[in-house]
Amino acid sequence: MSRKSASPPDIKNSDFIDAGTSRPESLSSRQERWLIGLLCLAAALRIFFFSAAFPFFNNIDEDLHIDLILKYSQNQWPSPGTEPVNRETYRNWYLFGAPEYLHRAEDRPGGRFGPPHYSMPSVIREQGLRKWMASANYANTEEYSPPLYYLLAGEWLSLGKMMGLRNAGLLYWTRFMNIPLYIALIILAYAIGRRLPYRDHAMAFGAPLLAAFMPQDIFFSLNPDVLAPIFSGIAFLMVIIIAPGRQCNWRHYMLLGISISAALLTKLANLPLLLMTMAFLAVKNIPGIRAGISVRSVGCAAAFSLSLGLPAAAWAIRNFLAVGDWTGTSRKIALLGWKYKSISDILPHPIFSFSGMGYFLHDLFATFWRGEFAWGLKPLAPGFMDYFYSISTIALLLTACFYLTRMRGPSAEKTIVWVSLAGILSALGYMAVLSMAFDFGACPYPSAAKPFFTSGRLILCVMFPIFFCYTWTIDRIVTAHMRYIRGIFIIIAICVVMMLCSMSFLSKPLGSAYNFFHIPLGELSY
């Protein structure tokens, strides 16, 4: 086979639909590029402003993540015998850690927080720091987490140090790494959107719009989950290129394997991405295997397996040699006080009740869209939007399932829909299995009273399948039943509402003395 014929051609949404079903209005390629450029600019400004408005360290373990970032920047890989928490981390916690996330001002004497530690006279500040460090003895529960994000963020932090940044300025510089990552996410959303089977061409901008204005607050934080949509998005793009039956070469499958491996080396919660891809490849290739195995298919399988398996196996072996555990999770489970349940104790779980399943799905989808930041122990989100996020997502996913059952015969569109739904179902199933597998003891989250993993950031590996099912279902409903309305207008309206709601609660962190706009970013005064 020649090089030219082995390369996958560019696939657009017009390849999936019948003539006459697509709305005729469309933008030129140049106009599309300008629009995506504006979306990237808007998203970059939003990430900068929100990242700057929120102080350090939030309630989603940002303190532990900065500790690992500092360690990796100093080539201090986790191993038995290393100090539990870096001393520079202790200093940052004491000087720049905001109390507002997990405490309420009205509970403090005088109904207000005291002056920030960084603002105290140098003698008092240093005495307090020494006393606090002498009594502090924290263990980092994320110590043996997969390393890819910490390596990347550690290099970014080192670059900031080379530029002369110190103290809070260096912390915010590290958080601002999310800006280029988010720009890459918008571009990836556009690359995916223009290859999806929409009836209205304008809906190709549905995923980029949702990505640009999604109020998921994990992107305003230091957390490995920010990488999940990028690597999983690349894998999803590779899958939808294969879906129409294109004969892709071994490089395509190698990139697919690398993207999944990178996702797993970022966080083990990205495992559903692997399950989705393996299910797709199995169904796609079974007919070909029955017909006979070719040299090309063997090469593609080898490229995928090696690029996926070698990096993940290297990290697993390293974990086993260091702590006797392939995944590195045993130490975290022990530190959190979790215990594995016996098989007989797994099934009597509230998730099997109507109220338990409702709570699980509602919280999971609500936090998927808006995140988990708390302020004064309360979520930073209006309750009515949580219901909109969860109800609209569940309703549209069920409608997508209905449309799937009505589709007859094999088609690329049908393949992409069932692959997306299978990925979402695997992510929900994975969260459910984790919820049932442990006795959480005295842990505050998940807890014995509410034994559910409902952190939406843990299913960001299926962000693009959710976006596709969300926008594709709206597209189907509108084109079939709403002659004078276009689906893209509904997406734009949703984005406007999401942005207005996220801006409405920003006044609280903006007033903090610990955020980017108030805290000293350079050397502290003495």
C-alpha cells in the first residue's frame, strides 16, 4: 500500500450525513479560523481572570498537588524515606494559604479573619512559621499518583524560577500553565467538532463553545485532572477518524495508544477511556480477524499495544519496586482510612435505591459542569443551575440512546454515537464501582453517610463524548421539530447562562486578601 493511500483523509461532518439534511448556511474556512481564534482568546482571558481571582489553596487538594509539583521540579521523585511534605510547601501553606475555602468568617472572633500571615512584621512572621513547621507533620496522600502532570507542571515552575519569580508570584505562574493547556483544549474541540455527524454544520462549534465557557473550576486550580480532556480528546479524535472505516496506518494507532497511556499516567481515573477504546477496536476489528489477519493489521495492533503498554508498564513496575503495589494507590487508601469491602458487603449499597442513584447522578453531572470549589464550606454555585446541569445531561443522554435504537444498518454516525455512550457508561460504572468497593470509615468525602464518588472532574476523560451526545441530540431535535430555531443558538444561550452564573459568585473570592490582585507577588517586606 502506498504512503498516500495509507494516510487517513480529512473527515468532515458532511461525510456522515445524507445530502439535503444539512442546513446550507456555513462559514468559510477563514471565518471559522477567526471564530476559533476569538474563542481561544475569550477562554484564555477567562482562565486567567478566574485563576487569579481564586486564592491558594483550594479545597480540592491543591496544597498536596503543589507539594508534588515542587518535588518533581527538584527531581525529588516519591520513594520510601522521603520527607512527607516539602519544606518549601510548608512555607507556602503558612504564608499564602487562604482560610476562606473551609472556614467561615462569622465563626472567627469578631466575625472576621485575622490579617494574612504574609502581611505580618518579619520577626513575628518568621517566628510563627518556625513554630508551625515544627508542629506540622502531614503525609501527602497523592505521593504515588501518576507522574505526568507533576513532571510537566514541575518544568513550568522551574521556568518561572529561571525568570526570577518567587513566592506567590511563582505559585500563580504555575497555575497559569492552565491557560495554554486550555487554548489547546479549544483547538482540539474544534478539530473534533468539525468531524462529528451533525445535520447543521454550525453545530461543529457546539463543543468548542461548551469547552470555552464551561464553568468547571478545576481549570482555575493546580490539579492533574486538567490534562484529562486533552489526552482523552486526542484519543476520541483518533476513534472518530477510524469510525467511517478509513484504513489508517500504524502511526494513527500509535498516537491513539500514546494518548491513552498519557491519560493513565496522568490519573488512574482515566481508565474508562481505555475501556471505551478497547470496546470500539474489538467490535471494529472482529470481522476483519475472521476474514484473515493482514500484515497491516498486525503492524497497527503492535503499534497501539506497545505505545499504550510500555509507558504504563514502566510506571507500574516502578510502583511495585518502591511500595509493592502496581498502581501506587495502597498508601493513599491506608492514609485516608479506607478499607476494601468483602463481596457480601458490596451489594447492600444506597446506589441501588432510586434516591441513591438520583443523588449519585445529580451530583456527578452537576460537578462535571461547574466543579467543586467551596467557599465558607458552601458550594460556589446556585442550586437551580445544578439541577439544570444534571437534568439536561441525563435527559439528552437518554434521548441519544433512543435515537440510537432507531438507527438502522451500520453507519459511521451510529458507531460514533454508541462509542460515546459506551464511554460515558463506562465512566459512570467506574465511579459506581469505586463507590461500592470501600468502607470509607471516618473520611469526610466520600463518607460512610454518603458513600458516593461524585466528583465530576473524575469523568473529564469522557468530556468530549458527553459534549457530542449533548450537542448531537439537540441538533437532531431541532432539525426535526423546530424549523425556525438552530441548535447552535441553544448552545450559545446555555453558554451565556453558564458564564453569567459563574460571574455572579466571583465577588466572594475577588474580595480575598490572598488572591492575585491583593497578595504580594515578589519578595515579602521585612
